[in-house]
Amino acid sequence: MTRPTVKKILILLGSWIGFLALAHSELASNTADGFEIRSASAANKQLSIRQNEVNLGALPTQITFRFWPRTNNPSSTMRVRYKLEGYEDVWHDGTSEMFVAIRFYNEAQDQVGQKVFTVSGESVGWRGSLATSSLTHRREMFTCPPGTAQFWVVITSAGPPAAVGAYIVANLKVSKITTNGPPVELITWPLDSEPRTAAEPAVVKGWRPDGGRPSMARIVTIGENPSQKAFGIFDTDGTTHAEWHTTVDAAPRAQPGDQMLIEWDEMYSIGVNDMTAAHFSALPVGRYVLHVENFDVLGRPTGIQASLNVIVPPPFWLKPAFWGFVITLLVVLVLGIGRYLTARRMQREVVRLRWREDLEKERLRIARDIHDDLGARLTEISLASELAKGKQNLPKFATEDFDQISGMCREMVTALYETVWAVNPKNDNLDALGEYLCQISIRLCEQAHLSCRLQVAELPKNVEISSRDRHNIAMSVTEAVHNVIKHAKASEVILSVDFESEVLNISVQDNGCGFVEANVPGRNGLNNMRERQASIGGTCRVESRASGGTTVYIRVTIDSRHQHS
């Protein structure tokens, strides 16, 4: 490579480096000079900003950051937005609006009313350009007020004075609603679908641009493949507005009370250009970055921005040293209270166990006394009546009386046995209950000369059941078997008992004649069974059909956590 060639390459490389440095310098200058965050305050107290950072202090309230473009910035009248990074994900760009309006005029061309349909923020399909953003269809109804002779349709940015942005309207039409036929179109869309060239004037038959700066009202081309024409308002002036409206000669005639339908497609991006402060009611502990940036009339960032680091320190009661002390104190208190409560709970448990032990001893003593004393005396009465019945020369009625006395004694002994079983604390478990139900079912069926079939699962001995619950279940099963003996005309009784998922299931089934419960007079026995089970939190259900037998289902939830070894 020759020396002149190397020299040319070095000169060219130096030129590119200089150009890139100049471009970077210009970009940095625009970014730095675009905005200035000039002040910060909390609770109406001004705070100092040092090295692009501000400390708001603990628990700040009524927080305000003030910012505005530098005076030498040519874009100072464009849209502004801000966001506090770390606290929120959304940009704040002010609240403003543009609108489509219906203005009503009388014969003297005096305005007698107005109906407004506003838009604000950005439309759903807005993507930052007219070519790629999508339209949203809108359909509204309105009624002509008194005095109406004709009306205008207005597309305007005449909302708040600071409103800036773009509002695009296409395919607008107005129809009159009739009662006897289809709607009658009064205003049709005046633009064809061919793109407008830059040389074409913004003149549309029946419409005209107007407002403080009519040049901001233009005819634009939107969409791609296909594209179409639309009315556009590009408001870049925060002191005035622009609008499209129908001309006087093209304004439709109308009468008071006419029902009208207006439809159009729209897209928009609307903000304000007078935003100079960011306000927050309060901020939690943390580190944040306040971003302020400028963006153009279509809502696209221009690259002009500013930022400020924001610190909210924790109050002293949120600092590690304070919480270390508090946690230590709480641990000591919790341990002390825990030991105290544990000791009290153990004392109450000891008292409860002693009371329960004394109660079970008393129940056992009562059961023994009943069995030993009353049982023995009833047995003596039964034996005495049997011996007296064996004496000779007794009248027949005396023998029958002694038989009755002997039978009553046996029944009393049986009832006494049931009472002793219910009172005895040794029987407070499911296994004892199942065994007893089998015994009473077999005994009752044998007395009635019925076949008794048992389908009893193995029941746990360590699951407790109270004397009250045992008594109610046993009485219900006894009542069910008695009903079979008295009314069913059955030849067999099936007793089923199982315990699963803390539920005790008992069924008494017969192959008798069955019945329709609504036709049974009285039904005291059935009601008593249901009431007994309801009193202990269980259910009793009867299924029966004529000539199909009867089944009584008893279902009781038993808390298996109440176990004993």
C-alpha cells in the first residue's frame, strides 16, 4: 500500500470520528438541555437537589417535583409526560380531550344546543403512526332539542386550551331514525379511498377546516394496503384549536325531537403541553428514578428527557438496629407468655382430667350399684313370683298375675342392663357400641322369631363416643328393630355398621311389606329417631316402598381426634 493511499484513509477515518463525536455531542446537548427538574418538595417543604439526587426523608407526603423545558428549547410547546420508575409502570401525560360535536341551530342561525362525544388519552389501536394504527368504530344516538332547524357536525380539538395531539376521524355518517322504514342518511362520508397527494388542497365538498389555526386541520391518508382518506386534526398549539365542520349550505335540516344516529371510525393520541409538575400523595421506602420526557404530536418520544434519583429512607423504627431490639424484646415476651400460658393450660388440663376421672368413677359406681342392688332385688322378685306360682291350690288368676310380675321383672332387668351399659364409662368407644347394637338386635329378633343377619365392620376401640351419643344411637336402632317386629311382617332383619372417614354409618333393613310414610298415622317413632340423631349432629333417613321392604339409615359424624389408648 502506497503512502498517499494510507494518508487518504487516515484523513477519511478522522473525518468520520469527528462527525460521530459531533453527533454524539449534539444528542447529549439535546438530552441535557431538553428538560430541567428544578425543585422537589415534601409537605410544602423545599428540598435540595444535589448531584441529580434528592432525599425526601422518612414517610414523605404531599410530594411535588417541578420541571419545565429550558427556554432555548424549540420543542418546549410539545407534549410532556413523566413516570416514577420503581413505584409505577405507567406514564402520566395529563388529562385532556378532543371531541366530535353536534351543534344545533335555529332558523336565525343561533346555536340552541350541542351534543358532545369526547375522547382522551390514546385509542386502543394507536401505534404511533397513521399507517400502522387501527381505527375504532363508534356509534352514538342523539335527539334534536327544541328550536332546532338544522345541525352541524364538528370534529375539534377545542377541549382544554393545553390539549395537544392527533385526532383522526373516518367514515363518518349521520342518519335519521324513522319509525316506518330504514334510516335516512343525511350526511355521507365525503372522501374517497384514493390517497391524497401533497399538492391537493384540503377542500372537501360540504366540509371546511376552521378554528384558531385552521392549518392544523388536514386531510390525511391512513392505513396500508388498503389506505384511505380521513379528517385529521394535529394540534401542536396549546393556546388555540383547529376543527373540521360541515358548511352552512350542507348542514342537514332537522326538527325538534328527531332521533339521529351518528357513526364514525376514530383513532387518537391526546395529551397536554402545560404539564410542569409531578404530584404524589405519599411514597413508601425505596429508591426511585423520576423520568420526564418530551414526545411529539403523535405520541412518539423525541429523545428529549431528564431524570432525577429519588430516595425515601426508612424511619428509625424500620431500621435493622431498632427491629433487632424489638425482635429480641418480643422473643423474650413470647417465651415468657408462652411458658405462662403452657403452665396455665397444663393446670386446666390436669383439673379437667381429674374431674373426668372423678366423673367416670362416679358413673362406674352408679352402674355397679344399679347392677348389684337393683338387679339383685329384681331377680329376687322374679324368683319369688316363680316360686309362688308353683304352689298348689292357687287360683288361675293368681298364677297369671305371678306370670305378669315375672315378665315385668325380666323386662326391667333388660332395661336396667341397657341403663348400666349406657352409664358405664368402659363402653365409651365405637367397638363397645357395635357389640351392644348386635346384642340388642339379636335378642329382639329371637324374641320375635325373626332371622337376624349382621354385617358389622371391625370398629376401632380407641375412638371415643360419649354416653349421650351412644344412648341416642342405641335407642334409635332399638326403635327401628321394634318397628320391623310390630309393623313390617318381615322374616329377616339385616343390621349393617361401618366407620369410615370419621362417619359412623348404621342401617337396619327388612324384607317386609314396606309403607308410604305419608300414610302412616302418628309417626312418633320415626320422628323420635330423627330428633335423637339431630340432637347429636347426625341424620336419620327412611327409605321404604310398598311390598319392597324398609331401610333406616343412621349417619353420625364422630371426631376421631378424641382417642384414648
